[in-house]
Amino acid sequence: MAAKIGAVEVLDWIVETMGDQLHLEHAGLDGWTALHAACKAGHVAFVEFGFAFLHVHQCDINATEQSSH
């Protein structure tokens, strides 16, 4: 939900709270990751923050949704 509304402060709090237990590259029931949702909604700051987190934690930045987009 934070990704859909571009709530960077919520993502920051989640990152601080969960640390290494946070998996932004994991898809939800709809097959989308948080970054997919943020990109679709045009939330650049959220995407930049999320991408930096994924990069630092060596996550799969090429994760795709169910139809491989």
C-alpha cells in the first residue's frame, strides 16, 4: 500500500523496523512487487529509495510480475 501512494516515510520506517527481514523483491498475490506498484503510480522518490535498498541488500532488481513484465 505504501508503494501505491508513494509513502516514502512509511517505507523508511519499515526498513528501519525490519532491516534485513524486508524483502521488497517479493511479489504479492497479484504478482507485483512494491516497486512495480510505485513505478506504475509514478512515485519516483519511492522507487529511488526502494531501488537503493534493493541494491544495498543485493536483491533481485530484475524481478518480474507473473506476465514477465
